[in-house]
Amino acid sequence: MDGLTQVLAGGVTQGCLYALMLLGVLVVFQVSKVMSFAYGQVGMVAALTAWAVTTVGVPVALALVIGAAAAVLLNGAIDVVAIRRIPTDRVGLDLVVTLGLFLLIAAVMQQLVDSNSHSFPALGADTQTTVLGARISVNDAAVVALAVVVVTGAWLVLSRTSLGTNLRACAEDADIAASTGIDVRALRTGTWAVAGLLAAVVAVAVASRVAVDAFYMTSVLVKVFIAGMIGGLDRFWPPLLAAVGLGVYESLAVATFGADAGVPAVFLLIIVVLSVVPKRFVLDTSEARA
Amino acid sequence: MTTAPGISIRDLTVAYGAFRAIEELTVEVPAGRIVGVVGPNGAGKTTLLNAITGFTHVSGGSIHLDEVAVQDWTVRRRVAAGVVRGFQTVRLMERESVMTNVLVGLERTRQPFVLAQLFGLPSQPRSRRRDLDAANAVITRLGLADVVHQRVDALPFASRRLVEVARVLVSRPSVVLLDEPAAGLDQAGRHELAAVLTQVHAEDGCTMVVVEHDVDLVQRLCQHALALDSGHLISEGPPADVFATPEVQVAYFGRSLDAQA
Amino acid sequence: MTSTSLPVTAQAAPPDVAAVPAAAEKPARSRRQTLVVVVGLLAAIAVPALTFPAFWLFLAAQVAAYAIATLGLNVLYGRTGQLSLAQATFMGAGAYTGYVLGSQGQAPLVQLLAVVAVSLVVGAVVAVPTLRLSGLRLALVTLAVGELFAWVLVHTSPLTGGSQGANVEPLVIGPLDASVPLFAYLLGLLPALLATALVLHLDRTQLGRRMLLVRDSELAARATGVPIIQTKIVSFLLASVFAGIAGWLYGGINGFVSPPDFNLFASVYLLVAVVIGGARSVLGAWVGAAYIVVLPQVFTALGIPNLYALVGGALLALVALLAPDGLVGLARSAVGRRRRTA
């Protein structure tokens, strides 16, 4: 098995995970103009909850459903309880509030479960299979397949259904959308809820690969944000492709410079990209318009 | 430029892609006059202010202050030269006092070096005294002396408007550009704003350009008016004449007021 | 409907400026207010020195050290509006610089000069990418720098002690030896008072006003001629030098430094502290510093150390939403209300 192909396969898999999570970030951002720093923690809640209930004998499949449900409810609740109360003129408040939620959720989970790191059921990460001549794990294959299906499905919904039209209307201008009878609040919270599901899926997939503790999703979230900023948070395909590319970049860096190189490779990239890539969108209220 | 310059705009074009916000505009703002800029929404009035102050690029033509071409100057350079503007929406430091908001407008006058300010070296208290005098003068002129230490977000809208005007005027700029300064004021407020601006203009002798919708205010305040529509100049002259022009009436009201009977 | 008429009459002659007393920059304090502040300050300084047992003196010393860091973040975030998640990183840079030089036998003055120099460099390095950024992007750049710094610490074990941390010699300046609780307190307090005076003074400078305008409206800042980039850089440098010195003092007082003291969470807790105390107030910075040092002790003593993160997260979200001026702001408006209704 060619080393490079192996590295690329691993990178693409990781990138697909980033893309799935980024999809959640994108729809939430486009519909509510908010980037939630607590989003990674929502996923963590799914994984840690699922793990915790398996320790009391619940079968894995059911545990995953419970975990996912928790994430869906949590993310929806975040929108209703916190995000909705942020006045639109307070720029940057969403970051501070979601930073607080980030800490709070982690601390609550540490209290409810514990502060240690745990290993999650492998979910096929330890079973090898061969796809297109490359040996990858079942988990990896499932992740890539899932990513393709979900992203394509999301694109179809957004571009071909009336739900998608309504979502895009909300994204464009919530007030005008509301005046045409669209229930903007329900759509927003629904979007957050669906994003919660995506976070759950990604968090469980990541959990099957690494040790799980209250903060393990933080670096994933940061990388997902970066991929979004590279591709443009108001777009669809470019950021998702950037996410896959980021996974490949990370994989190549580690393969070239060793396991320790992952952190500096990514974070140096973050600094360079954010300094250089122009702002594609205006977050603050319109300034000096004609 | 120690005396107020005239503004000379020649063949000015401001385009955003295919959309031309201002199209080959040629107009003179005489030195030391108050000129009103009127026109319907989207006529390019704010774009004109943006072009004069450097907030938008210029696609063609030139802008001169007394024969000095400034269209390639940075905003900062123009501010230093005495070109100061206000905005359509009031932009203040909401949680700070009137005094702080006005004092910050003195930025364009000579300030001590950053380290001197930080460590309170002798040049800093000297400049502070000078700044306070200037701020007090304009605050008193605009009738804000009673609320000088109040937080701006606790003030009524008209006073907030005035605070921004004070910030614009405190450094005694030679060119003052205001964008709909009377928006949101009631009739009495508009009359008094006109009186204040007239007074300031009489004392300072600056060149003033005021973008406004209010016909009455423009007639009261301005000696000269320019009417824009879709990026073109459609009329200029004394305000009464400009407003009587059929083209201006059509642009504003959709039809000529004479052709009613 | 609120009144929208202007306070000046249309026919008024130009006011006689000499007749109206010129306002000072800030409202004048009554003698009673000044007395209260002075007495309060003296009490706050003297009471710990005279009455606290050793352990609490060490805590007070750490509060003072952290206050320098929170004051720096007040300038950068509260005043200039740049939400930085690198303040603990700046502390770490100062702490480790002090440690490395101290372990080589360098005198405290040399350590301090090095700390300031390193802080200026690190501050500039972090500032430059952030100049055109705001909000989440800015925070992410500072976060990335923090992660890189943590990585460097762990991978330079021979020099820094790596993830195990390092024992730091107690700071000794003149007769003040940080291993003596009272002296540790003084060593922390004196620089902290200097830092406080500097930030209070900043409030009366054009530099301080520039920072506020950059925070509230970059557009108005441009239109007023404020040098936005220079202002942001100065703000970052102030924050990093303050934090560097705070880290240096913390290391010399605490006796031990390790990477977790200066990681992302440490930066988040610094932000929590500043927001809870009141991001725009000097008193708020001290309240925040007390929160960071004292509360973990309280929660550990209660047997629920996790409560610190929990309460911190909850408070950050709640205070940001409901009391944007922090505890100090709440107290001030309560006092103001009582004064008005009295």
C-alpha cells in the first residue's frame, strides 16, 4: 500500500470530519450570523453522554442515539436561551457569551461524568477494509461516505426545496423573510438543532479515534473555523473543500515532520491565513453606505 | 491651508463595478460658503462626501482643495489638512461622556508623542490644558455645557447629534462635511441646528457641505445648493431656485409641482 | 416621545465663554469622595500587611501580580476592544524569561529588562496579524499563538522544564525576599500600584481616548484622524508588557511555573475575570484578579474544585449578556440610583 495514498486517505477522512462539522457552522452562521465557540462542546456532550451510558450497560447503538439527542437539544437550547438575547448592535458579544458557554458546558460535563479522559468504543476504527486499492478502516470509509451523502443532501435541500429557499431568505434578510410569513425563529432554532446533530456525529467519529475528555473537541472546532474562514463563511462548496484540504494538509505535515508537527503546522497556518485572507463578509452594521 | 479652501470637483466618477454612483460630476464649492447637497435616496450624495473625504476610491476625475489635487490622498492626510466629516448615523463612544467624545475630535491637532502621553511627560499636561479649552469652547457654543460629563447614551437623540457635530467642529476644521445632520430631529430641533451651524460658520469661516433632505433646512442654512440625481448634477444655484427647478421636483416628488392644476 | 429640541435658542448671541466655568475632563470629586477613596486604598494596602496570616499574604501577593495582567487585558480588551486569548501566553513569556535568566544567576534588574524586551517582541508578533482583524478571527489568531507557545514550552524541556514545569527561585529585590510572605506581598503590590496609576492616567490622555474610539467605531476613528494601527499596536504592547511582568512576579512569588498556568484556559479565565469585574474599570481589574486567585482556593476547600470552571463559564455568559459593565458597573449604577432617589 503506497505510503502517500495512505497519508492522503487519512487526510481526506479527517477532512471529511472537518467538513461535516463545518456544515453545521455554516448553516448556523448564515441563518443567525453567529459563530458559536461552544459548538465543539455540544459535540463533546454527545460523545461523553454516550460513553457514560454505555458504562451502565446501555447498548452502543442506543447510547449513540441518546448522545445525539442530547446534543440536538443542547444546541437548540443555546439558541433559544442565550443567542436570542444578544442585542444585534452588540458586536462581538456572541463570542464572549459562547466562550462562557464553552467553559460552562465542559465544567458541567466534568461534574456529571468526570474529569478523566476515556476511550470510546472503536466503531469500526479497528477493522480494516480495502476500498479502491487502499486499506482503510471501516470507520474511515463510513465517515467519507457519510460526509458525501450529508453534504450532497444538504446542498439539495438548500437549493431545491422550499425549506432551503426559506433558509436562504432568512440568511439574506431575516426581517424581510419574516414579513413574508416565514417563521424565522423556528427556522433558526431548527438550524441550531440540526447543527447539534452534525456536531454529535463528528464528535462520536473523532471519539472513536482519540481519547475523550471534556475539552477534546476544542482543537477540532478551531480548525473547522479556520477552514470556514479560508473558504468564506457565506459560501457552501469552497469552505467545505477547504475543510477537506485542511485535513490533507495536516496529514501531510504529520507524515513529513512527525506526529509532533501537527500542532505547529496547523496553528502557523491559522496565523498566516487569517492575516492574509481578506474579509469576505461584513459582520458589523453597514458603515458609510451611499 | 489656514483659510478655508474651495472644493473643486472635476469630471468625478465613482464606480462600483458596473454601477456608477457618481458620473462625471463637475461642481465648485466656493471657499467659505455653506453648500447644501440635495437629491433623492441613491442620488450619490453620501458617495460624494465619501469621495471628498477619501472614504471611497475615485474611478475618474479629480477633487481639488484650492487647486491642490487630493483624490489620491489618504483619509488621514485629508483630515490633517482640515477636512472633517460627520456621518448619517451617529457614531459616538456610547458609554463615555460628552467631554470625552468631543476631546477625541482634537486628534488632528498636534498631539504629544505616545510615550510622552503614557508617562505624563511635560508636553502631555500642556496639550491637555489646550485641548480642554478647545473642547469647552465648542461644548458651550452648542449648548451642551449642562451635560458635559454625562454618558452619551443617556442623552436624548438631538443632544447626541450635537455631540457628534461638536466632535467634528472642535478642531476648527477648514472644511466641514455633514451627512444629514438633522435626520431624526423635530421641527424646533432643525431650526436650532440651522442657527447653530450658521453661527459656527460665521465665526470660523469654514467651507461647509451639508447633505440634507429637508428643503426648509437647506433654504434656511445654505447659500448655495447642488441637486444630484442618479450620480449626475441636475441643478445648482441658490436653494430656492434649485427647488423650483422642474427636474429637481420630478426627482424628489415624482412630478413637477407646477404641472398640478 | 423623548424631547428632540436643542438646548440652545435660535437667537442666542455667542455665549460669553468666560462666564461659564470651564469643565474639567472628569467631574470633580467631592472632598468626601476623595477621602473615602484614599482611606479605602490605605486600608486595602495596610490591612493585609498587618493582619493576614502567611498563606493569605501569599494569596494577596498573587492577586497583586494577577492584577497587573488583568489591567493589561482591560487596556487591550476593555478599552481598545481587542478580544485577545493570549494574555496568559504573555504572562508565560514573562514568567519563563524570568525563570531562565534567574536560573542562570542573573540579577532581578536584568531579568526585568529581559522580561520587558521579550514581552515587547511577543506583543508585537501577536499584534501584527491582528491589525486588520476583529471578533472571532482576532481571537483565533491569539488562540493560535497561545497554542504555539504551549507547544514550544513542552518541546524545549532542557531549557524550560517542559510539561513538568520548573521551580523558580524566589524573587529577591534588595531587602525584599519573596519567600517571606510580607515581602512577597510588597513585591507584588508595588508594581501593581504603579500599573494601576499608569492605567488611571491613560484615561486622561488622547491615547486613551483613541483606544476607546477604535473600540467603538473604527469608522469614526478614521474620520477623526486617529492612527488606528498605531493605537492597536500600543495597546497590545501595553497588555503584553503588563502580563509579562505579572508572569515574572507570579513565578518569583509562587516558586513554580508550568505550561498549564499559561494555556488557553488560563487566558479564558483572565477574560472571565476582566468581564466579571468590569472590563472598563481599574477597580474591576482588581476584582477580577481577586476572583482568579481566591475563588479556586475557596472551591477546592469546599471540595468541588470543578465549580471554578462552572461558575466562571456561567458568569462570563451571564455578565456579558446582562451586566456589560461587570460587577463594578452594577455597583456603580446601584450607588448612582440610590443617590438620585435619596
